[in-house]
Amino acid sequence: MISCAITLKCLGSAPLTLVLFLCSVLEASAQSTTERDWERLLTLAKKEGKVVSSIPATAELRINLEKSFKARFPGIELELIVGEGSQTVSRIVSERKAGVRYFDLNISGSASPLYGIVHGGLAEPFEPYLILPEVKEPKNWWGGHIYVDKSNRFLYSFQAYTSANGYYNSYLTRSQEISSFDDLLDPKWKGKIGWLNPRRPNSGSNLWAFLLKIKGEGFLRKLVRQDLYVEGGNRQLAESVAKGKVAVGLGVSPYSAEPFVKAGLPMKPLSPFKEGDYISSGSGTVVVIQDPPHANAAKVFINWLLGKEGQEVYNKAVGVGSRRLDVDTSWLAKIGNRAAKDFMAPEDLPKFELFSEESLTKWRNPALELARNLLP
């Protein structure tokens, strides 16, 4: 398209048919150049033999990624290290300090790689790793290219979605009774609200940070006076809701609630709060480790992962929303999640997101500290 624009400018009043012909020649030439570059890249990647990346702690994701990538690129081994984001980032940092170059990539949430890898000076600029047009073109992504770090250079986010904020016990209340966050301050809910521990990073602390952002510290102080039942485990909190120990559980994930719902227990997802829900990148950020040992294979994997096929495999395994516009995410509603692209305009993202460096600094980190100070 850029070549055509230059051609039109240079040829001025030349016949339209000539201009269109030259445009098609230029575009075909650019396409063939990209294809040749990609073939050369594949050759180099196969010589390296493999790419090593950390991924979130889910066996299903590892199995599906390895199977699909191997079918597409049989000459390149995909070695995936499964683990919690903070643990794998600590491993990467400690290995690099010891001079060990093992990992090429880290795929996880936003906070750990931002502070450990990017701020630690161990990240490679990401843009040069975007090769294929379907991946490189911003128009193929909801909101264009979005980075976590404020420099917009290193930590790339390929997901943006919202989850069900919580569940309620249908024997003890109705969804309509809690349609606004302000409803949580009603005295009738004192001692009946469960919350996934907001003193450490999880969906409970994300919701806590969102309330700090939209309601302020005063609201959270009032909420604490409701004698919150703070639970450290997602499944344990879901069970507390299902068995009526609390009327409402906030921060409960759909996966933790699903077994109790399937068992016929009186547990249902809360409807979206009228103030809106926070947008997360979940475990959908990727960063290239500085001077990766398999740089060419890493480029191949990144372009597959961020392509339509890779995003479909990844999103179906973890049940969250890709930002790619050509990836179907309508099915997420069945499990209580929604891709941001399905209900929000990109310009509204700053109001609701909680994964950028600015939001981490301004809201999530202070919210964690406030929760540690306010809750016993």
C-alpha cells in the first residue's frame, strides 16, 4: 500500500490503468520479498533446531501448542517450560546473571516480566520479531499493537478480556440484589461477602485495584468494615459460595466454579456490575529475552503464535480473549468471559485496563499495599 501511494504521487496524471498495473507489480514484488525472507528464516530456524519459552501453568496449553506447532513446523522443536509467572521470571533472571542463555521467550502475565525482565535490562526490542504481514499489520489487531511497558518496545500484550467478577449463592440472594459495587456496602451483606485474597496478585486483587481506581480508597475502607471473608484459594472460595458459607464470592474464576455448578449446587455467576469490569491481559504477554540462543526459531514461533492459528490454539486452551480481529471469541460468553473487542471500543481501554505499566504503578501496586494494611 505504501508503494502504491508513492507510485500515485510520482506518476501524477498518468493513466489510471498504468498506475494500477505498477501498483500490482510493486505489491507482488514486496510479497515475494517477504516470502523469500520467510523461507530464509525457516532455514536458519531449522538449523537452530528449537525454541525455548516459558508458558502459564496449564498442561492443556503446553500439549496443544506443542502439537499444533510441530504439525506446522516439523523441523523446529518447541520446548515449553510450564510454571507460575513469578517463578519462571525469577529463574530466567538468575540464569542470566549466572551467564546461562537458555530461554528465548517468556509468556505470562504482565507484572513479573515487566519488573523482572524489562526493568532488569534483559528484554530484546519486540518489533523486529514481527515478520509476517498478518502479524505485523496493526490493523489486524483490536487497538493496534499494545505493549505493557510505557516505552512500547518490549512486553507485548496479545490478549484483552474481562471475566465474571464473582458468583453468588442463589439460595441466599439474587443477582439483581448486587448490580452495583455500591450494593456491597449494604449492611445486610456484612459477614456474607467472600473475597479471593487481595493481598497478593490474583483476580481478587485485580478487582480490588479496579475499585481503588473507580471508587477510591474510602470505598475500600468501608468495604473492609463489612467483615469480608478472605479466602486464599480460588477453589476454596468457590466452595464457600456453593455451600452457603458466604452469599457472594468475588474473584472466583469460572474454572473454579464450574465443578460446583455442574454438580447442581446453587451457584451462579454475577451479572456485570453497572460500573463496568476491569480489562486484563491475563497470561497473554510475551517478551523476548535479550540475546536469545535461538533467535530465528523464536521469530518463527512468535509469528505463528500471534497469527490466527496460534491465537486460536492459545485462546481455546486458556479460555480468554485474543485481540486479533479474525479470531472468533464469541464462545467465551459460555464460560463467563468476554473479549474486549466484542463489547468495547479501543479508545475506552485506558479507563478499564489493569495491565499496563501505568496501571500497575498507579493502581495495582498501591491496591496490594492497601489490602495488606487494611485486612488482618
